Amino acid sequence: MLDKIGKMLKKNVVAREASLLPDDRLPSSEAEQLKEFNAAIYSNSRQKTYHYCLIGRNLSVLKKGKKGKKFIEYVQSYLPAEQYSRSQIYFLMDLYDLATTYNRLMYVTLGIGIMKSKFRLVKQAVREDEAFWKM
């Protein structure tokens, strides 16, 4: 299962934002063209993971000022509690912490729900292949 998660994560990395502007030169091969088009499609998903990491960063900063349940209640008073449960809040902070070490994780287009449900395996997979995940 760990190997499967590792391969799935690597397959879903889009490390740069793709653009399809008319003045961009087309890649030389058809395979590269397809890869660029696919990257453009997944670019928004990449940005979602990055933004979740930023939310995790901000939550970590807020947590330093608020302790225990007050922190969770404070966050849920500003964000929808049904979307930001206690476990989701702590997951986002853990995701940010992991992504600060393994930067390429911020560019994974895998859904955040999948990453959360398999987070223990995600952590193991990135730690086992540090050369790939550290940029």
C-alpha cells in the first residue's frame, strides 16, 4: 500500500503553473504537448493543495496565541465548522509542517480528502524518497 501511495503522489505532482497563451512556443513533441495540456488542467488542483498548506500555516500561527479548545472554537467561529472540524484543522497544520520539509508535496493534485485519509502513508512515502520530494 505504501508503494502504491508513493507512486500515486509522484504521478500527481505538477511543479509549475502551466499556461496556454498564444505566444507560448509549443513543445517539440506531441507527447510533450499532451503533458503540458494535462498540466494546465491540473494546475488549479495544484493551487488548491498549496492554498491548503497556506491555511495550515496560518492556523499554526493562530494556535500559538490560543490554547486548547479556545483555538478550535476561534477558528470555527470564522470558518465553516462543518468543513473545518478539529481533525481537519490539525491535518492542515500537519500538512503544512510536512510540506515545509518536502516542498514538492505542495504541488500534488491529489484531492485533499485522499491525502487526509492516507496521511500516515503519505508521510512515510515522502520520507522514503527524500531526494524527489525536497526541492
